[in-house]
Amino acid sequence: MLEKVLKEFFILLSELTILFLGISFFVAFLQNKLSNDRLKKILSRGNTVINSLIGATIGLITPFCTCSTIPLLIGLFKSNAPFGGAMSFLFASPLLNPAVVILFITFFGPKATIIYVSIIFGFSVIAGILLEKLGFRKYIRPIAAPKACCSGCGCDNHSVESPSIMKSSILSSFDMLKKIFPFLLLVATIGALIQGFLPDNYLSILSSGYNEFISVPMAAILGIPMYIRTETMIPIGLFLAKKGLGMGTIIALLIGGAGLSVPELVLLNTIFKKKLAFTIILCIFTVAVGSGIIFNILY
């Protein structure tokens, strides 16, 4: 049994290290190409629907984590960027980015990726439109932007005037890998233990029959205090799925943890009044539960 766990650990750690190194290079390259000022300029055009579509698209293609998204969001507000587009960016950015998409398609395949991306992208656009139409911009607090709370996640922006974007991207990718390597060790350990010690279908009872109506919302709630990085939860989710946990429950846990972590809640309360902060919490919880139910039906 121990030999199986160690073998699974080293295989998973090797796969994740290579995968994250490639993703980190891609992320760093995008960050060098897309400055914050350019994002603001791109977002400030069109009507509410177009702005929200652009905001969600920026969230999809930019490599910002949850904590670096909020300071950027404040910058968008200060530059009078459209509220709906900025909010669509806030919802999409931590849940849809190049790393998440690549990992999703690697571990769960094209079908799950298409379903996930479609749900989160559509939700981000609709939420941005509704929040602007309902006048929620008035609930923004006049406060200076806080610093990102996760400096160790590789979210630092690089100047587009860098003498060599390629060299800078390579150096940044190794730096990001170094910072996130402890998380990879944790993921590999958890994955190996799940694979080695949990019997097959051990968790299926949690997502079968009427239990799925309980497990999905519970997973969404439990994900919030866990502060799960989307990128680290995806491979763990694969092992949970192999052991019988329903895909819908895994997705609800992922969205609840990555879309609305405790650090993000603290930052949200510094820039939004209670009504808007509570609305954002409700939106994330709703999409987490809704996504879980949809995955249970379609996947």
C-alpha cells in the first residue's frame, strides 16, 4: 500500500511540476503583454452588454488570482470604467483564467471544460449586466486600493517595456513555480493518499440519490473557509471523482472556495458596502450550486 502511495505521489508531482511550469510561462507572457492601463482602455467601450462581455473575456484570458483581481478592480472604478464590465471581470477572473482552463481540460477532458467555461462565462456576463442595471455602483466605498494579499502566488505585474519579454517570462515562470511548489507537494500528497487509501466508490454515497441535493450546497458553503486555489483543487477533484464523489459536488466545492475565499471577503468589505458585498456572496453561492446541479445532470 505504501509503495503504491509513494509511486502515485512522485508521478503526480512530476506531472504537476511540468504542467505548472508550462502554464506559468504562458501566464507570465500574458502579463507582460497586458498592462493594467491597457485592460482599462479595452473595458471602457460599448454598451452594458458589450462591456460585460468584454469584462468576462478579460477575466478568461488574464492570469490574475482572486486577491490581485480586487486591487485592479478598484483601479477600474477609479478610472470610471463601466461598472458592469468591471464586475463581470471580478466574477470571471479567479474562476476562468488560462491556467484553470488548461488544467481543467488536462484532468477532466473537453466536455467538462466546455460545460464549466460556458457556465462561468455566462454567469459573469449576466451578473455584470444585472448589477449595473440595478444601480449597485452606488454601493462602492470611496477607499484606496489595498495591496494584493497573495504576493507569493506569482501575480506581480511586469512592465511591457521589459528588454526581453521572452527572457522575463521564462524567469517569471521558474519564480512562480518556486513559490507554488509547496502547494504542489500538498496536492500530490493529498492525491496520493486518496488514491492509495480510499476504497473505490467510497464517497459515492455523498452524491447519490437525494444526497446530491444536500452535498452540492454543502460543498459550496464548505469551500469558502477552505481558501482553495482553483489550480490546486482541480487535480485533487480528479482523485475525488475516481473515488465516487459526484462531479457536481466537486465543482460546487471548487467554485465556492476559489470564487469566494475568506481573504477575498475581507477585501470586498473594504471596498463595497454591505448590500453589494452580500449580493456578491449570494451570486457566487448561486452559481456554485447551480453549476453543481448542471454537472450532475450533464456530466
